[in-house]
Amino acid sequence: MEVIVGDMVMDTAAGKQRDVDVTVTVEVEPGKLEGYLAYEVKHEKGPIDVVTVEGLCAKLGDMPQLTSRAIVSTSGFTEGARKKATARGVELYTLEPWKEPVETFFGEGCSLRGLPSEAVQIQRQILLIWETHYTYTQAVGGPEKFSTPDELPLFTAKGKLHKKYKTFGEFRQSIFMRSTNVLFGLPPASAHLSAPKHGTDLLQTPPWPMTHTIETERDQIFLRFEGGLCPIASITITGTMAWREYPSNSQQFVMKNVADGTPFAAAIVMGGYPSSVQWAIVMAPGSAKMNIIKIELAERHINAIRGLKLDIL
């Protein structure tokens, strides 16, 4: 099963691809399609009215390759909207906080019991961090030594301000993240995690000295010197690393069918590190299986989510 957030689907009436909030592709076997489902999602203050539903029904109706069409609302639907969707063969769902006991929705076959916040308790996350650090930057054609304050502006090869990393401080933080993503599964980091020491109720390991160089020339990020623009070739981090445990909050949601109030799916979502990463535990009624999904937003997803793929077993 493949889920795409911000997908493009052909609208035959308009003769072009149009955006759909969420699509789900189900294959019985590779290349053999079982279902192609589309979901439009609305997050409004009040119930979704008939005019909005009518427009979404018309849009989805002009996409003949879809095998199922649905609209999801966090605030419910008006009576007229419900009747209109029924007449157009479009299913309606609500997305709301999950406050009922797990077994109420998923039956006695489910091994979990109690409220979702109690049944699945994920309250902490363990992170590899640079506890102390000094960075040394090399620029092709630049001076051997130069300062890199956080407010130092960054440029493209054409001399324009860099859109992704406007300042060196922003770029440096991304380099720290790249470094920990590379080092977390390698010694000495992996060895230190296998034998943690608890100084408090949260896990802490003693810091260890480390040096790591990240090659950055392919990023095509430039610094401006008196002689012109020079690409940043590498950044070397020297300091100490450690494993630290931090509290982690979770939110619980359930998706219900408006027609009969039955649950369609439920999820427990947890924030990760960095803030662009989230984890979700997804459950479906009648199934004893839970799926754990990592949701990672790329830079291009900050302002609008397009083409975010999630693979669900």
C-alpha cells in the first residue's frame, strides 16, 4: 500500500493533472491494482457545508481512474453536505481526537487495553547530540582562516541570497543533523548507547571526544570574500558527543465513517527530532497488526506538501 500526501491526479474534464490531498494505492501483487482511493481533507472551524462538498464531489467525479472517493473533515458536515455526498457516491469521514478505549474500536482480539494515551506510552526519545562543538570551514579559493558567525549571509553561484539557508547559522545546524544521522549507528556512538549510565531519570551517557568532516561542495553554497564568491567545500566539527533522552509528547486521532459512526482507522502521532520528523502508529479495526510509520518532511514540504510518499505494509 502506498500513501501519497499532496498527489496529482488526471482530471479528464479539465484535461490536466489536479491536486488531491491524499491518495492511497493498493496492489494485490506488483503491477496489479486493487484500488486507487482519493481523500480530500478539510480543517475548518465549523461543519463543512453543501457548497464545499458539492465542489469536491464534482472535482473527484472528473477523475475516472479513482476507485473510491472520500472527504475528511475535522469539524464535521452539515446535513445538506451529508445528503449531497451520499447522492454523489462520495464517502464522508471525520477526524477527531481519540478518547474512547482501544478495545471499544478494535475488539477483544486487540492486545491493547484502556485509553490510547495509556495503551501506548511513548514518552521519551533518545537522541545523539553534539554536546560541545567547534566548526572549521573550508571554502574553495577562499582564505585559510575566516570567521563564520551565525548571521553570516550565504549565496548562490549567481550571487543571490540562498533561499534554503539564508545564514551560516542555519546551514551549520543542518550540518550537525547530517553528522548525527551518519554517526548514530557507528562506533563509538553505538558502543556508548549499548552501556548507558543513568545520572537522572532520563538516560544520559558520558560525553566522548569526536571529530567529523562533512563534504559540502555539492550543496553549492557560497561565501562572499573580497576576491568574490567561493563555494563551501567542507565543514569539520570538533567537540564532544553524547546520547541524551528527551520527553516526547503524542497525540491520538481516530477517523470515523459519518454514515454509521464506525471507526475506519486510528493513529498515535509523536513528534520527532528534528521537528520535520514525526512517527505514527497506525491501526485498523479488525486487525491485530500495528504499523509504525516514519514521516519525514523535506525542505520542499515546508510551505506546501506535494508528493510526500508513505509506504504502509
